[in-house]
Amino acid sequence: MSESLFTVHRAIKPRGTELPMHAHDEAQLTFAAAGMVQVYTDAGRWLVPPQLAVWVPPGVTHRVEALTDTELWLVHWQREAIAAWAPPSLLTRNAFALRIGPLLRALLDAAFATSLEAEKTALVVRLMLHELMDTTDAPTFLPWPTSPVGRRVAELAFADHRQRLSFSELASRAATSVRSASRVFPLETGLTFKTWRQRARIVRAIDRLARGEAIAQVARESGFGSTAAFSFAFRQVTAMAPSEFVSGAR
């Protein structure tokens, strides 16, 4: 279904499908009705299980990777629609992930109902823009440092998923000091290095869970001493237990 100011459409993406980096003139809301995707921008990455959606403003370069067989619901708004319909606070937002609350889910269901009239669909997608600002941001975003030093530390830390290297060892391998690296992460990611590393650890674990690995195996391979410790850390980042996440991804 489409109108001059917006479009809504479904897309079925088999596991492993990747859409290359691209940008478009429309704003986009990506919702995984089934399965799970990962959305990348220059600022970082979001993991998007069915409970979440990602807002990408017009002109923002991004790519999408299907971690499982996925059904995507995509809503696009032309710039004119955003200017006319969106609350001012949305116009200044960068890309972000959000939790799907009951009202937003009902609006999505209505927008994608085949029996809904075009005029009513326009009202639904217009209201959707206001509901985006009343939802809670999701914690599954992993911001990426912007400086060469920060990126080197981040790449080394992300690859060290069992956290065998200390902060000083990572800094040394990145040709910087612990003091410099400690300053970079809060300035460029909004997180301390310790918090960033823990989130990166869980992001990697989410990826593996989505690919079908057992929770106990993922906990072990992620360097946690027990499944309970892994579950606690996982819940801190995602606000759900690993078992809930796996169930949603399926």
C-alpha cells in the first residue's frame, strides 16, 4: 500500500541476507515482525529482536543484516510528511532503537492490515510518528568510537569476546595509553570503557544466540563463569532473560 507521502510494505529476508550500506530520502521505521535483524550505521549497531524497532532519519547511511529468517515491516515517510506530521523533537533525533509498546504495536498491525482503507492508513502512520517519541529507547545499541585510537581499542576489545585481555593490554596493542583510552570512550560513545565492553560482550552473545547456539555454550564462549552470571549480565543490557530472547527470535 502506498501514498505520495508514505509507504508501508513487508519484506521476507532469509537468514544471512545482507542489504549493503545505503541511504534514502525517506525516513524509515524497521520492525521485525518475526525473526531478528541487525542494523548498522556509522555511529554503531543495533540488534533488533521482535520487541524492538529502529528509526532511521532521512539521509542516514545504514545497512541491515538478517540474523534469522525474518519478516520485516517497513514504514517510509517522505521528508514532506516528516516536516508536516512529526513532533519537533523527532526532527532532531539521530537513528535510535525503541521498544514496541501496546499502542505502537496496534498502529503497526493496523497499518499492515490489508483491509484498511488508504485514508485510515494515512491517519495511522501519522499518529505513529508521535508515538515514536513516547516510547522507551532500547539498550541494544552499541555505539562505536569515532577517533582512530578509539576505533582501534574498540575493534580489539570486540574481538576479545572472552575478555582475556586487560584494559592496559588493549591500550598497548592499540598504541595508546589507558588514560587516553579512558577519556575517549565517554566522550565518543557516552559509555565508560567498562560499560561499553560489557555491552559489546552481550551484543556478540545476542548474535550467537540468534544463530541457534545454546545458552550455556554462549555463556561459556563469552567468558562467563556460569550461566547464571551470563543471564544476569544479559538482563542488565536487554531487560530480558536469554531464554526470553531466544523465544522471541524464534
